[in-house]
Amino acid sequence: MKSLLNKVLVFVIVASIAISVFSCVAFANPDEGEVQDTATDVTTETGTTEDENDAEAGKLEAKAFSSDVKSDFDYKAYVKSIKDTAAPDVSIKLEAKDAVEFDPNTGEVIENVFILNRFSEHLPDSGRDGALFYEDGICGWVFDVEQSGWYNITFSYLLYDGKIEYVRKGETEYSADKSSAAQRRVYIDYKVPFYDARQVNFERVWKDSSVLKLDPQTNNEKRPYQNSTEQWYTVPLRDYMGYESEPFKFYFEKGQHVLAFEAIKEGMIVEYAELHQIEDAKPYSEVKAEYEKNNYKKVDGNVALYVQAEGLHAPEAYTEKQISFSDADAYNSYIDPVDETAYDATKDPTFNILKSSPTLYAITDRSSPSTVPYHHSKIRYNTIGADKWQAPNDWIEWTVEVEEAGLYAISFKARQNTLSGLSTTRRLSVNGEVPCQEVDNLTFEYGNSFKMYTPHTADGETILFYFNAGKNTIRLESTLGDMGEFLAKAENSLSQLNYAYRRILMITGASPDLNKSYMLNTMVPDALEILKTEYANLSALEVEFTEKYGKEISAQLSSLKSMILLLERMNEDHTQVPTLFTNFKDSIAAMGTWINDMSQNPLELDYIVIASEDTISGNTMPNPDANFFAKMIHEIRSFIASFTEDYDNIGGTVAQDGQEPVIVWLETGAGLTGSRDNATILKQLIDDMFSSQINENLNEQIIVSTRLVAGGSLLPSVLAGIGPEICLSRGAVDAVNYAFRGAVMNLADDELFPDWKEVLANRERYAASAVEPFTFGNGIYAVPETQDFFMTFYRTDILEELGLEPPETWDEVYNIIGHLQNQQMTFAMPVPVVGAVGSGNNTFATLLYQKGGQYYLEDRSSTDLNSDAALDAFKEWTEFYTLYNLPNTYDFANRFRTGEVPVGIASYSQYSQLAVFAPEIQGLWEFSLVPGTIQRDDNENIIYDENGDPVVDHSCASTTSGCVMLAMDSSTEAGRKRIARAWEFMKWWTGEDAQYRFGTEIESLLGAAARYQTANLQAMARLPWDKTSMTMIQEQWKYSKAIPQVPGGYYTARNIEFAWKEVINNAGADPNTTFVEYVSKIDREIDRKREEFKHKIEQMTGKAVE
Amino acid sequence: MANSEAKAKNKAFFKDWLKYQFKEMRKNGSLYLFMLPYLIVFATFTILPVIVAMYFSFTYFNVLEPPQWTGFDNYVRLFTADDLFMTAFKNTLFFAVVIGPGGYLMSLFFAWLINELGRRTRAVMTLFYYAPSLASVYPVWKIIFSSDQYGLLNGFLMNTGITLTNIKWLENVDYIVPCCLIVILWSSLGTSFLTFIAGLQNVDRTLYEAGAIDGVKNRWQELWYITLPYMKPQLMFGAVMSISGAFSVGGAITSLVGYPSQDYVAHTLIHHLEDYANQRMELGYACAIAVLLFLLQIVANKVIAKMLSKVGE
């Protein structure tokens, strides 16, 4: 039987090779399509190894793109799976003009991709034609390969900045950039070749917006913004996780192929893709021989060029001792791009430092007086990198100008003080190439202070680099080096262990009964087998680690070690598995975090020296570290300065011509914006976008003073009459409560704020639900800043495994809960958190709104929670816990990560959390609308829309924060002027531009986890969300509804939660009676408060209070 | 006539008394000078606020608008219309009765125990016992009492098979108060504990010898008749600290079970006060609660002082 099968197989292969020759002809001559048909017939008839044969069958048949690829079929496995090792030394260039768009479902070519010429006179390197790979859909090439073998693929691309216009399928479309890296999924011949190719990243190129200027008032340096620049950039396709330090190789049989890229994020302009061989760097000995052959000479004497790694400083920023480091000419040559006429991008010195990520901005190091430039108390942005420069593949590139061509030595003043016992690696390239093997993995050891690192060979010989006369580039790129391989192995083990965990979980549940025998050896022998193999793998890994890095690394390995110990115990006796199951889960989480930590690769740079060999090895180099006395003096001076330096005053604004500044407060810990970093960004935005310009409406400059104050300062300061004009980031409860006491301005006032409707009633700017919580009666008391609401998160991999669809309605949720619980997994809904009252309230509100209920009566004189809808909603809410046994305390991110909760509802901010902190499940989850309720008419018939689909209400509750204007006297001219100025500020700050800029700045400062949840719809549309996620968010946003505020409203959230806890904690409690009882308490409090504020409420609503 | 005479006499007496006081003060001027810094601070930050709070307790004051005089309204409402106040009052008394004497006796007991140890061990043990009141230790207890199955206590109970599901220690009304009591008692070995140790060190050794000669039969008698009477000042100080601590229990509960606790089972006067001051912004009413709490503590102190005078009798 077997031999027969073999024969058939051989026949098929022989036949298909033969036919492939024919089909090449057939491709050239479409009339002979018959031959090709036979080829496919043969393969399908035998039904064996279809895919492999397809590739060999010459002309490819179009089919649907499939992203199915097993997680264990990684790059290593892919390389192993193909025996051939040929690497043909040919180059196949796929040009922009040949690029096409594919239909994802059929694989057919739709049309050629739009060709764009992105040219800007301000950009040094633009004006080349490129194919526009759209921000959605699949684009790529159909091409022929002449010689079978392995190829690297290099990509030349540009990420556009701003809005572009293009024609697609006969229609003109527009697209704006999202200022993030582009992400693509790679398809070869309609499928993803291996697991790691599911996502490749194409970085955007960033630079500082200006040189590092001094603020004349505070003598602090101002941090420039990070601007993305449109630069053509050529990179090989490679592992974005950085585990694989070499570029990917792809195997192509001779014949026709499809190379396609599915957009995950961002549109990009592609000049070409090239299939070729990337040469490995040669060892230095060979390179040296070449130098001699080319007659390259060492530069002699005292040539030494100091390059500040972070940017150009004003000469005044340096101390007298360090002034020799300053490059005053270059600094003075800088012209602000705003000054269009004189600006010339080719001469702009800020282009001399390019970087792959906006988080790579200049930072302050005040730990040593020898950091250049230095000041003991003022801010000098004197270094770059550190923990901002730790993601694999992040690079910084410096352009340096040398006068004379020749061989130079390079030395870096650098520090790695984060990972003790470990070294950090960087790849050094000069003028776009890695000059020799030795600098492919440049290591920087752990140490507390800055040191000079000069690349040298293993024998200690200083490596020299050839520089042309004029401009040269030096690039340092973060690589994992050897660590990558280890981590790839660990990651692999982890995903196996995770799978085993889920297999066992399906039998035992999250907390196994210890008195029960689960017969794991018969139920899930495969899982137990995994535990055994991974034990062996991890033990081997630990040994390798220790051999490689020595004993010092041992402290870094504790997570790995405890996992090994645990596996050992579980392997000894499988009946112990249930006992250790909780440990197992914790260890998996710990190991995930560990891998994440270990792949961080921080390095901090102060400056770079490019000099003759003699200078670098001589003793004229500045000492990278200060001596004991210098340090002591530094510490004493900083200490003394700490008494006079006002660290809280972010503004430092001086009133001009007697104009009082608008005082803006930001309470620490308030909402999303209350931290020093955020306050600094805010201040910078104000300086650049607001205060520096003449305000059009008031025809004057408005000076703003920003202050970061301690949490809870607002109330006492208002009481004492020393409050600010504007306070940012207040919750809805605050705004309305202050309003009842006449402490904040009503912004819906036609007289004082004639244009308030353009801001607050503008549905293109804010959803109604954003403004609603700040509204009471006829007044609106704050302008929304941020808004948050729920989305449903689900694990695509697990749902697929179980054959389930993400739920769209609550009925489907009930269905899914059953399926999940059969497998010992569960569904999760946000629950009240101990110590944070009101957190569970949104869950109730979501159910309530979908049932058509409301919190309060129209006139807000009392709750409307005695309605049927409310009782139903409450009952349903509690039944999730009493009947369906959903978890009532849990950590969403962790359980989602392990797969224990594969579907759950959570705040949409979880998206960025998961994206950053759970990289191992990247691409395995998505989010969609919260489950909805199918709408029925009075006769219980389902209502259908015009397409024949049932109408589903996805309403959910939202939470908003906003900025308030404190009450001011409007009876005098001066008072009205003050109010007008404050209002102009509020409009600007909550406007599209400021919110967008704030969002992007904050993200570049703190990373993607800090994505800003602006309430401004227009600004939101510009934040770096990918298209599908954005569509989902916007869709959900339309359904979002607010919880209105009433006097005594704090009592509502509290008592609804009490009622919920009462029911789920006491088996005997009846939901209906319990709820009614607590609602009556709420009503009593509201009555009491209405009585207290009777007069004010009458004034606010224009109606009498009974 | 006799009346006015008596008045005049009184006046004269008062005058003399004042004169005498001034004379005494001038004589000890330097002493008063030394006390001055403390007196100023004490007056500004303790006496003045108490007086201001008393004034506010007779007003309606919503923090942001000027207070309005309302007489005894707040007090009337407190006792007649506020059912939560009674819960809070009851809880506070309960906590005070358990934690005040409990913590006090515990401090004394442990101090006495530790005092028996050698010098080095004593220093180490003192640190161990005193440490909890130095740092905020509640997060540790939150891990122990964590509601999910990964909480230490839940994990232990479930691993040993005592319970099958997780118990929501800090959310279930049946467990909240006991949990709080354990934690607060544990961390109540504070200042009074230290003073007791100091007091015990101070006892004159010769007295024990004399006691033995005079017929002290056992350690209990030694403690009751010699040690305790000798350290009465420390006992008094400890008692004052315990009482004020016991009545103003609040922070610990908030950090354990959140605020407000489920169904107000652990709602104390401090919580009630904060609720009105911060959440409902009714500062006048909150001041009324504060004044009551203040009176309560004074009464309790008087009682304790009476009881302490019986020590050694």
C-alpha cells in the first residue's frame, strides 16, 4: 500500500515538473491553457501534498489568501522543511509599475496599484515614483523565478506624512497617515509561508522638529517634537520581534509566484522589492586587507569629531568646561521651517539624527557632572536612548561630516545600567553597510556609569572604518544578538506550555478539585507529553544560558528556573498536576513577562567620537566619568538648588503688558492627564500652538500659565479664593457637583460664550454621550477631554479551535458561555472593583440601555429604576453570576492572555495594554462591538432593517472627563475679558489639533500603552489606530450612552453595586426586592439633595422643585 | 446687698489670682519661652481647628459657598433623620470596645513578654512587633484576603480542601468586620507598645527585691503591685493613644475593603464624616459628626483615667 502511494507521488512530481516546463510556455502564450488545466487535475486527483505541488506547477492558480499557519511552524521549521540549500546569486527586482492589487477572496488580480510621486521641495530625498500599497487590502506582485533557491527580500519604501489622494477602482480616495509604523502580513503564493511572517513591520523615520533650544525664562532646555519625515528607506524583510537577527530567507521554486502584502496598519509607498542575496559581513582581517588593497590611509594626528548623540545644543547650554563640545556653527545654521523663505531642508541639521521610533528622543541625565552638556539643576536633554531604546530593530542614525577621506576609529560614550549581568547588543553600520563581522553584534556591558566603547577585534585591535570626505552615516541598531535565539526557544516552549495548560484546563477547570482523580494520563496524554519535552528543552536552555553568560546571569533566570522546577514536579507524578495547576498558570504568566523583559535591550548614549586611531587610543580623550570630588560638588549643588528651583511651575510664564495669564491646573493623578510628563507636553503645546500665536477672536496673544498641583487641591483653593481659571481632567461627578454650588461656569451661555454651540453641540466634534454627563438643566459645565467605553475582546485562535463565532448579541453570549464552560473556560464582564465604587455601574447601564431603560426621569427629579426594563436588566446582570457563574473578581489582561477568558467585555483602553504587554498573543485577538439586544416591536416580533437583518442595539455606557472653568465675575469688563481668554484656551485645548497633537506626543513619550482616549471625534480619527479597529471603535461610539448626573448622583452607583453584591453573595436574596429596596434609598437621597439645592436647581432648570 | 458684696469679693479674689499668675509666669518666663513654639503650633493646628469645627457644626456649609447659620439643625438631623449615622455610631463603638482595650492589653502583654528577653533579642523583637505600625501594611493583607482563588488565604483553604470555592473575604458582609478586626489588632502594637517597653525598663529593680521580702508570692502579684503602679504615666499615655486610635479607625478599613464597605458593615464615624465632607460636600454636617466624635473620645478618656487609678489597689 505504501509503495503504491510512493509511486503515485513520484509520478505526480515528475508530471508536474514536466508540466511546469510546458506551462512556462503556456504563460507566455495564453492560448495553450489546456495543458495547465491537466496539471491541476493531476494534483487534485491524487489528493496528496497539494500545496507543494501547486508551487511546482508553473503557473499559479489564483485562490483565496489564507493566513492559516500553525504557531509551531516558525521560521526555523520553515527553513528545515525545505531540503534545498541553493542560494542563486541573481537579483529579481519587482518594480512599482508592476505592482497589483489582489482580491483577498479569489486571489485574482484586480488592477495595477496607483503610482504616486511624493515630492516635496523641503525633503532632501523625495521625488521618486512609488506604488501605493493601500492601508487596507492586499497588494503585491506576480513574477517569475528563473532559479530555484533561497532569496532575501529587500524592500524600498516611504511612509507618507499627511493626506494623500489616489485613484482606486476608478474612484478617487483619500488617506491620511497615522504616524505609526506600517505593518504587513506576507503571503507567498496565497499563503503565509511561516508563522513569523504573519506580521512584518516597516518603520517610519523620525527626527527632531528643531535643535535643542533654551527657554530664555527658565533656562531649561525645550524638548523638540518628534516629526516623521518622508525618507526612502531600504530594509530586508525580517523578524519584527528580533529573535532572528538575520534577515528572513524565502524559498522560491523555479516558476511563477505571487508575493503579496496584506495591510494591517498604514498605507505605504513602495519603490521596489528585490529578491537577492544579502552578503554576510566579512571578518575584520579581510576588511583590513581590502583597505590596504584600496590604499585607504589612516587619518593622522589630532582629528577628533564629537557628535552629541541626542542633538544640537545652544552654546549657552554648555558649561565653561564643556564648551569645547559645542558645535555653535551647526546650531546657528538652523532655521525654523516655519520661516519658509530661508528654510532649506538639505541644510537642516536636524536631519542629521534620524531614528526609527518617536520614543527615541533626547532625555536628561543628571547623575554625573561629566555628561555633556551639564547643568546641576536645569534641564539639559543630554543623552538619548536608555529604556526608550530597547525594542529590537530600533535604530538611530547620525550623519557626520568629515573633511578628509580615510580610516577613522569610532568610540561611543554609552551606558547600560538596567539589565544587571547582561550586556546589550547593537549592530553598527557605516554608510548603510555593516563594515565587518565584529560590529554586527557590538556588545555594551552592564555598568553604573558611562564608559567609552571603541569597537575592537577579539585581539583588542581597534577597528577602523572608512569614511568618505563629506557626509557619512553611522547607525546603531538594536539587535538581540545571541539572546534572540535563546528567547525564540523560550517563546516556543511557552506557547507549547500554554497549549498544554489549556488542554488540562479543559479537563480540570481553573481550580481543580484535589480530591478527584482526573486521569490526565488517559484524558490528555498529549499535554503530559508536552510537559515532558518542554522540561527537557527548558533545562537545556538554562544550561546554554549559563554557559553563554556566566554565573552572574543566574539572578535574571529565576522565572525560567521556577518553571523548570515546577515541570519537574509535575512530570514526576501526573496526579500532582491538579495540585500545582495554579502555580503552573502563574509560572506561565511569569515566563511570558520574563521573555518580554529579556528582549529589552536598553542603551543610553551621551556622545560619539569619530577620530584618528591615535587620538582614540591616546590619553587626550575626555574622561567619561567624573572623579569623586566632582561628583560630590555636583550633588551638593543640586541639593542646594532644590530649594530654589520651582519644579511644579511648568509654565514659567511672565505676564506681558500687564496681561494676567490664564491659569490652568492639572491635578496629579487626575484622569489620564495628571502626570509631570503630560503637563510638560501640555505646556509645550501651549507655547507652540496657542500662546505664540495671535488669537483670532480676541486679536491678542493669550498667555497661559500651567501648574501641576497635588490631587485634591482644587476644592480648598476654590474655597480660599486662589483657584485657577481652568482645571483639566475632572470627572462628570465633580463638574456637576461644583455647578450646584455655583463654583463653575455654565458654558452654554449665549452671552458669555456666543460660539458654545460650535463646540458643545457640534456632533462632529463630540458624541452626545460625551457632553451629556456635564449637562444639568439648561447648563453644560465642562468641555469633554476623554471618553471611554466597552468593547468585546476575543481570542481568534481559541474561538477557531472551538468552532465558535464572536458573539454579537446576548443570546449568542449565553450560547458561548455554555461552550466555553464545557471547556472550563469562561466569559467575563467588568465587575465592581473593591475600593473603586462605580466601576461596575457601567455594566449595569449597558444592559439597562439596551433594554430601553434609563437612569433618571426626564426632569431628573428621581430615578427611573423601578421600571420593568431596569428590573430586567438588574436580574440579568446578577444572573450572569448566580446562574452562569461568571468570575466576579478577575484580572482581565492576565486571563485573556492565558486563554482562560477567551471572550470578554472590557474598556477599549485594554487594546493598547494588550498590544504592548502581551506580545505573545499579538495577532491572535480582535475586538468588536459589545453584545447587543435584538430589537422587537410591541408584539415581540423582531424588527428588521432595510437589508433584512435584525436591528440590534449595541448601546453601552461611557465615562467622560473634561475641563471646567471656575466661576468668575462677569459683571466687569475686565472679568468678561478674563472669561473670554479662558474660553479661547478651552476651545483650543479640546479642539482637534491640540488633542491630536497631545495624543501623539504622549504616545511617543510613554509608548503605545499610553494611547490617549480623546473624546474629540475628529482627533480620534487621526490617532494611530489601524483601520479595522478604528471602524469598530467609531461604530461602538455611535451606540455609547452617558449616565446623567443629578444632585446626590454618587448614591446611585454605590447602591446599585450594593444591591448587586447583596444578590450575588446571598443565595437567598431576591433580585427584584433587593433592587427596589436599594433604589428607594437612592430616591431618598436625591430628594434630600434636591431640597438642599432647591434654589440652585430651579435656576439651572428653569422649573420649580416640588 | 450680700450678693453685691460677694460679687466684689469674688472680683477681688479673681484679681489677686490673676496677679499671682502673672507674677509666676514672669518668674518662669524662660520656661514659657521654651514652650512657645509648641504652644503656637498646637494652638494653630489643634485648638483653633477644634473651635472652627464647632462653629461650622452649627452651620450649613457646602464648601464652595459661605456658611449659613442653622443652629442645632445638623445635630437634630444626625440623631433623627440619619439612619446611617446610627450604623456608623454602632460600628465605631464596637471597634472601639474591641480594639481599644484589645490593642491596649495586647501591647501590654507583648511588652511584658518581650521585656523578659535578653537585650539583643529584645531589640530585634521590638522592631518586629513595632514595624507594622511604621509602614502601610494593608496591601499585604489584601493579598492574604484577596477574593479570587489566587488569594493566599483562599488558596490555602482550597488547597487543603477546607473550602471548595473562593470566599470573598473583603466583600461578603459576614467576613468584612472580622477581617478588619484581625488586621487592625495586629497593627495596633504601636506607640503605646513602645512606651510600655520603656516603662518596664524604668522600673526600679530594688523594688522587686523589697517586694519579695514583703511577701510577693508570684509574678502576677509582682506585676500588679509593683510593675504596673510604677509605670502609671506610661499606662495613661498608652490609654489615651489607644482610645483616640480606636475611635478614629477608618483608614485601615478603607484600604482593606474600600469605601464605602459593602452595605456599610464596616462604616465608622470617620467614614461617615469623610462621606459627608468629600462626597456630599456638606461640611457643616461633617463637622457636627467630628464634634460628636471628639466628645466621645473625651468621655472615654475620663472613664479610662478612672479605671487606671485603680491599678495596684
